[in-house]
Amino acid sequence: MKPFKTRALAVLTALLLLVWTIPQSAKALIKLDSDSINDAIKYGLQNEDAGLYELLGPNWIEGKDGALLNVYSPFMLIATMAAKKGLPSDTGDANVKEARRRLVRIISRLEDPHDPLKIKFAVSFLGPTPDFASHYAARIEGVGRGRTAEVKPVTNYLEKQAADAGTGGLFQAVNSYYFNYDDLVNFEEYDLILENPEGKQVIFHVKNSEIY
């Protein structure tokens, strides 16, 4: 089978698995409550043997020139943490309760009324110098409820020393940008735009209806 067909089959399989395993109550950028926290834990437990690509499903978005975007909504953040705890994959009440106990710190942080919910956008991309990623600022341009808006991250973590990508003299870095949940939840779709002072851009298009 040709590489393209192999990759296409892998993508289709991952999306089908996501449809079969994602809790039915989960919706795009679901607001956290006790039930949705349990759903996120169950999804993580069911997929703890899957790779990150399969676990994230549509929250893993491919851009141009090897750039990748991982969207960690509150739901997906809990799911990925649950998948790493080494618990049995069964989603019975006792196992979910144990997972909640082990995740109490992250859950408490996400439920803190004094710390607004945030969505993490982790971008892996390539550049020509070890410090290239530290010069990229981010913004989101979105459309929702009949209007457009521009949103800036509330905080970010920039890779100051990228790793040698091992090809073409390029370096690979991962930057993380955090946006307030309430700033994005009403968008129907939006562009995450990274831009450096020379005007070079890395752009990802996101549809809220397709992520969790």
C-alpha cells in the first residue's frame, strides 16, 4: 500500500475510534462539571494504550511545512492526564473515583473560580535557528455570533533553545499558548496565527464543532 493511502487509512481509523469511544455527552469545548470530568476520565482510561495522535483525535491538527497543533481543552487535558496514570482501563465507578483522587490537583485547579478556564494550544514547528521559536507571538482571529474578533493569549511558554531536527539544518521547537476558555467558546471557527517580527506566519484553522 502506498504511503499516502497508509496515512489516510490511519487517519480514518483514528477518527472512527474517536467517534466510538468519545462520551456522547462530550461537546466542543464542553464546560466542566462533575459529569463531564467523569466523561473525560473515562475517555482517557479507554485510550491509555493509544498514542497521543489517536488520543487527541481531531484536537491534533496538521498545518503546513511539518507544523502540528495540539489543542488541550479542559476536557482533553483531564483525559490525557488520566491516560498517563497507569490505572486499569475499566471505567467502573471505583476506577473513576480512584482516578479523580489521583487527579485532584489538576481538577481543583480547573474548577478554581478565581482562575478562569484556559485552553492550551501546543504548536510544534520548524525553523532555521535554535532561538527561532522565541520570536513568535500568537493571536486568534475568530468568527462567531455574526461578528469577528481578535484574541490574544493570556500567557505563553516559548521554546528558547530548539532541538536539531536532524534534517536540512532545521530546528524543531514546541511553543504553548494559553487562551481564556470564555474568549473562544462562542467562536464557530477561527485561525490560530503565529507570527515573528519578519512577518513569517504559521496558521492553523480550527472549527469548534470538531474538537473536544
